[in-house]
Amino acid sequence: MKATVSIRYFALLRDLAGKSGEDIEVLQGEPASRVYMALAAKYGFPLGLTDIRVAVNDDFSTGDHPLKDGDTLVFIPPVAGG
Amino acid sequence: MEPLIDCRILETRLDVLQLRLDVPSLPDCGGYVAFEGWVRNINHGRAVTRLDYEVYDALALKELRRICEFAADRFKLGFVGAVHRKGQLAVGDAAVVVQVLSRHRREAFEGCRYVIDQLKARVPIWKKEFYEDGSAVWTQCHEHTSPAPLTLDGL
């Protein structure tokens, strides 16, 4: 079964993707990490899974989080506040 | 009494004097410590001309609040304020202001340091540095960590 998730890109990932977000189709229950790997290959993200954090629906989650229709997904590159 | 928490992400210039005036008067608190972080004109030996801060607002505010609440509880702070800029900053601009109140100085120093350290390591805020030679780079906090619960590591 297909699910549509809304991805938002920030910082380095936004620059490389050339956009601040997009809706993409995934498999219902697909882990967030697999979506990241596909996008990393597509856009040339240089960061591996151990370098990023995953946020689903505006809260921290993990790479094995099973995605469902309507989820908002953010991959967080290394932060640099302060 | 519940500690007072004031977390904000602002797109306009941080008025540090006004932020000081925003700190409440708490009669049982005798210590006030603040940290202001400013944009430097040099980083890793390269001349910096300006910075862009990008913020994942919804999660940044949530995480900042969690850090402040944890610090208030752990260090018995009466007030914790953490305000961070977003957008374009020039050299000398304030990027972040952390202010805390506590009964005694020790908790105020430790609590303030804890909040700024955790903010830098955990809150989804990114910094793009622009250099004199026209290039620009997204910088990375050296303490960037994988997902972990709030702890007292590093104290």
C-alpha cells in the first residue's frame, strides 16, 4: 500500500535538494531511514545515517520509524546553533 | 512553585537590554547569570563577513523548552530564558541569549552553562558562514550527537 509523506529540507540538505520540501510516495510502514538513503542517492547528500537525526511530525524519532500516510518527515543534519 | 520558562526564536535583532528587562523579579532568587553569543569576524582562521541561521521552528522551540525545563528542575532555577536568532546576522550581532535565576550563584552558573551547551548540541538550528573570499559553508557543532535522552553528561 502506498503512503504520501511530506518532506521538509533544511540547511545543507535544502541546498543540495534545491527545494525546501516535497511530497513523495513511499510504502506504508517503510522505515524513514530507507527513504533517506533513496533521497541521499538522488540528491547527493554526503551524510550517512549516523550523521543525521530523524524527526517525524515535529518530534525526534528514529530511522526505523514506520511511515504512514500524511506524516511530515525531516532529516536533521548536524546542528550548529549558538 | 513552577519555574518560569521563556523560549523564543526571533527573526529580528536581539535587544539584549530589553531581554534583561524581561527577566522577572523573583524575591527568592539571589543569583542571575547570562550568556550572550555574538557573531565573530573569524572562525577556524577564516574571515567571516556574515551568518545565516536557519531554524526548524516547531521542533527547535519544543527541544529548547525541554532543555530549559530539565535545567530548571536539575539546577533548581526560578527562571530560564533562551532566545535565539534566525535569518541574516552581521558581525557583532547577538545570536543567542541565555539568562537564568536561582537562589545561589553556583546553580545559576551551572544551569546557564548547561542550557547553552545543550542548545548547541541538540536544537535543530543551522549556521551558514559567509567568508571574505565569497564562499559559504554550513558549519557543524562538534558536539552534535545522535538521538539520546537529556542527561548530565559533560557537567
